[in-house]
Amino acid sequence: MTVSIKRWEPENIIFWLTRGRRIANRNLLLSTLALHLNFNVWMMWSIVVSNLPAIGFAMTGQQQFLLVSIPPLVGGIMRLFYACIWSWVGGGTWLGISTLFLLIPALGVGWLVQDISAPFPLLLLVAACCGIGGAASSSHLSNTSFFFPKSAKGFAMGLNAGMGNLGVSVVQIVVPLAIAVPLFGSLAGEPQIWGRGAQVHPVWLQNAGYIWIIPILLIATLCLLYAHDLPKLRLTLNDQWLMMKERHTWYICLLYLSSYGTFIGFSAAFPLLAHALFPLVNATPYLFLGPMICALARPIGGWCGDRIGGGITTLVCNALMVVGTLLILVSLPGELDGGSFSLFLCAFLLMFFAAGVGNGSSYQLSPKVFLIEAGRQAKASGESIAAAYTRGGRRGVAAMSISSVSATLGGFFIPKAFGSALDWFASFVPAFMLFLVFYLVSMAVAWWQYARPTASMRC
């Protein structure tokens, strides 16, 4: 089973160099592998949904957007509980247990897609089960943050989350390949007939769920054998409730929503959006690019946050997302032309890059802001540095879990906004205009609170 650690002092340079760094890096690796797999399972549903009508499931475009919005919604709600439970069970132990939970959506998707007569509520239920994969970030990243000293938190968390987020890109490469061949033979069931226009061929859509079973069992076993449990923190929902009264918690929530919400929302919606806007273009070969760029850019955001400042980096990223949104609006099909898919794709890639860097820079604001605040309070009251560090770290983790929950809701609201705009206005333009205003507001918050020279929490 996992190893329990009684003493952990990452800010003690001797402890860190002689023992701490090796243990921290091992747990970072295991957490990253597990988080990557969680994102694989979480986002496989968006690929599955885009194929359901082609194999015989009867549903409207609004219903499709609703189905892809459910896993982010459920994942966000579950993060409230995941953010606490790991601190009671133990970070390493929870890595293994939470990874085993992924068997539920993997088996559920593999079973459901083989029955085209399945009622829509059952589709919603399986979509909700896929949300289990979206809950892990709040526990994985919070646990990881405690292993590293303040000077290395940004990069470590950026690497953890970035390589975890890369699972969104990997799933968009792996699933289309996996469903095209009978990987498991007769064990997985009969193929479905996929038809769209003149294209008709067999697919094994159940493979989208079944291919993750062996990796789930393998990674869960590695975590249970080799991960570490730090001293129990005993975080509770009350810790998060108390942090909801802090104004900086909500500023950081807004900024993380603008970046992570963009990433997860557009990752879920892009396959349906591209098909709806450019039906003559096969966008499948490009689906992985945006999430991959976003995931690889996240460690850059963490590094920039450590070296340049989280506020300044986040400000620049929101400015780039404003530019990207404007370019998308220019690329959309109009009454007189069919639009430009090339410009549409490039603009989205810019959005994903900016969101990726912003993910790293905005998320690391939570531990830093509340550690700075605790240090100032300790200096004024005479509290010991060790006690202030513990208190500031605990508050920072609680704030991180809240921002993680709020940002995940972007994965619900973005696809839902596209579906509602299509239903109400027969156009996606109102949704993009709403996002544009939001990025401008986020720029203002980043500048005033964390980037301007006279900001009280410039970091």
C-alpha cells in the first residue's frame, strides 16, 4: 500500500535536497499519469456523442450539445467533494481509489452505445458518469501542491495539470482510431454501421470505453503501491465555505474560469461546432490540435507565473483570447460566403494556446496569494513562519478547489451557450459575443488586482 509520511518540510532546503525532491517528483509523476487518464475518460464522451446520430441514435443538435455539457457539469460538482476527501484518506491512497472509479464510465459507455434504442435519460445518466473523470483535478493538484516549495509550485502544478490536460488531446487521437477496428474481437460485441451521406462503414464505438480498462487497472495499482500519503490535513467543506467569503477567491475563480473554462468548454464543443459550421470539411484530423497545444502550454504558464508574475501573464492571455474570438467571428460563414475554415481553425488554436498559458498562470495565484497574505499577517502578529505557512497553504488549497469547480462549469456553459444560441437565434454569433465580453472583464480584473504596479497582491 501507499507510504505514509509523518514529516514534510519542503521549504527546508536541506530536507528538500536530501529527501524531499525525490519523493515529490515520484508523486508528481504518478499524479500526472492518473490525471491524464481521468481526462481521457472524461472527454471520450464528446467524441462518442458526435458519432451517435451516424450509427442510428435519434437526437437533435440541441440534445447533442446538452449531452457533451453534462460531464463537465457533474465533474465540477464532484470536485467539491474530491477536494476534501483526499486529505482524509491520504493523497496517494486517493490517487489509486479515484482511478478505479473510472471503470464505471468506461464500462457504461462500452455497454450503452451498442443499443440504439436506449432512451435519452439513460444517455444523460452515462454522460453524468463520465463526469467522474472531471473531478480528479481538485484532489490531484491540491495534493501535488503540498509536495513542493513555494518557489516550485507554479511549474510543478503546471506540469501536473498540463500533462493531465493532454489527455483531452490524446483521447481525440486514440478514440477515432480505436473505434475503426475490432480491437477486442467478439468479446466487445458486434460492430455498428456508421453512415453519413455517401460514407458507410462499420465501427466499434464500444471500444471508446473499453480501451481504458487495462490502463485504469495498471495506473491504479502503481499509485496504490508507490505513491505517498502526506500528514492528514482534514480539509472539510467548511474550509471551502470560509474561503468563499474571501474576495480574492472570487477574483481567482473568474480568471481561472476564463482560461480553464475556455479549454474544457471548447474541447467539448469543437467537434460539434466544426461540423455544424463547416459540414463539408472533415475536421476530425484537427480535433486533437487545440487541446494538445493547450495542455503543452500550461507548464509555460506556471513557469511565467513563477518568473514574470501570474497577474501579468493572465492579463496577456485574456488579451490573446479577445483577439482569437474576434478572428473566429470573422471566419464564420455568412449569407454571401461559406466562411474560412482555415482562419476558424487558426483562431481556435490561438485561443487554446492562450487558455493553456492562462491555466498555469491563474491557477498558481491561489497558493501564492494566500501564502503572501499569511506571511503579512504573521509579520504583524508575531506568528511563526511555519504556522503561517501551514495556515496559508490550507487556505490556498481550499481556494484552489473552489476555483477548480467554478472553472469546470465552463465546460457546461460553453456547449450549452452554443446550443441555446443555435436554438434561439439560429446562429452561434451571440454566444461568441458573450465570451468576448467575459474575456474583457477578466482582463480588467487581472490588471487591477494582480498586474498593475500598485496592486496590493501583485504576484
